[in-house]
Amino acid sequence: MTLRPILIHPDPRLKKLCAPVPDLSDALRKLADDMLETMYDAPGIGLAAPQIGTLERLIVLDCVKETGEAPRPLIMFNPEVVASSDDKSVYEEGCLSIPEQYADVERPAEVSVRWIDRDGNEQQEDFAGLWATCVQHEIDHLNGKLFIDYLTPLKRQLITRKMQKLKRDRARV
């Protein structure tokens, strides 16, 4: 497996609508495996293909955070929310493409998601809590939407400026 570089906002690829995955290939399975390794290494709980510059509908996530609890890595090709609750929840979200920036985002508290797994089988599962927030956050990436798009224009602009400075600083090193 290979660690992939994670794009930092602002990057035009992070704002693009991703194409559906027509057929699973060994290359796409390897990409998913690389994404999981990259996510765990970052460390994060979710990663979407556009965050590594691939504009396809693929996300990975693992929201198990308790020490001693077995990891539960999920690979989702063409994920889609098929139902969501009227109840809302607020979580402080962050993003591997917007490092060290966090903000409260309100989303449906529970969602039902359908996707194709690594083996090409259709899956559907209901998610709540952190899992629901994470899967919605990652699916947003596939639609060119970032968590900062839920914030006021002023907050979004402030975070974008911080990211521009971070990118300049990293380029100098």
C-alpha cells in the first residue's frame, strides 16, 4: 500500500463533482486500500477520493475511536444517502484537507446510506452519531462541498486565508 498526498484547500479539485465508479477494478481496490492507509496515517476518520486528487465517487471511513475496540474500516464506492432523519445533530468537524481548523456543523442525526463495497456487492446501512456525521462529510466531498461551506462567509474566508498561508509556508520548506 502507498501513502497518498492529501490536497489542501483551496484546490480546485476539492470543489469538483466526482464521477460515478462504473466498474470496480484492481486499480480502484488498490486506490481504496491506499486511501485507508493514508487516512489512518494522517490520522483521520474519513477520506474521500478528491482529497487525494482522484475525481471518482469513493470514500473510506472508520469512526472507531475507543482504545482496544476493533477497527471497522469501510470502503464505499458510489455512496448515496437514501434517507435522513428530521432530527439534527451538531458535531465539531475538521478535515484532513483543512488541517487544524474546526467548526460546528449541523447535519441530519441519522442517515441511511447505500453503496458498493470492495467486492462489488451493494450494501445499505443506517448510521447515527459520529458515523452519520462522517459519512455525510465524506459524501459532501464527492459533490465538491467542504464543511466550511456550512459556515458564514466571514468564517469561511478566514479559514481559507489560513490555508493559503499554510500552503505558502509549506512551499517554502
